[in-house]
Amino acid sequence: MKVEIRTKIWLEVEGHPFCHGKAALLSAIQQHGSIRQAARQLRMSYRRAWEYIRDLEASLQFTVVDTQAGGTRGGGAHLTPRGIALLDTYQAVHERVAEAVSTHGATAI
């Protein structure tokens, strides 16, 4: 029988979880500069992406995404410095844990 190690990582900020789904959304916003494009990449509705952002910001009590309304120059979204720090911390922890788990690999019992 093959046994594999699996992990789920989340940060707790003032008791509020920040997990993979929220990190993926922030990463996609950072990559695309757009909430709509980030939602499309993650195959979620634009409305659901906004709900994630609003819920996250309400629980953390700080802004993680700044937006600019559309118009002749177009709109956009980018992470705030605190949003970037949160995402960077999550990604660094996730990488360290994944690396530690991979060194142990799978085992047979």
C-alpha cells in the first residue's frame, strides 16, 4: 500500500483564515491587473471574486486590492502593499512546507 503525505496550508491573520483559494485569487489579480480576468482564469464568477475580496478585507480590516473604475483609459486592479505582503507570506510558507513534504515523499506500508 502506497502512503502519500498531503497538506493544506492556511494563515490565520487575527484569527481569520487565508487559504489557497484566496491566495490564488490575489495571485491572479496581481498577474492580470484585473478582477474580471482573474475570475475568468480561476473559472469563478466576477461576483464571487468580489465576494471573496470583500469578505477577506472585512475580516482582515485592511484593503488588499485597490481598484480603478473603467472609462476611456480602462479600469484595473492591483494588490495593496499589505495585500502583496500577505500573498508573499502565504506563498513562502506554502513553498517551505511543500519542500519539506516532498523530501519525505511517499512510502509503502
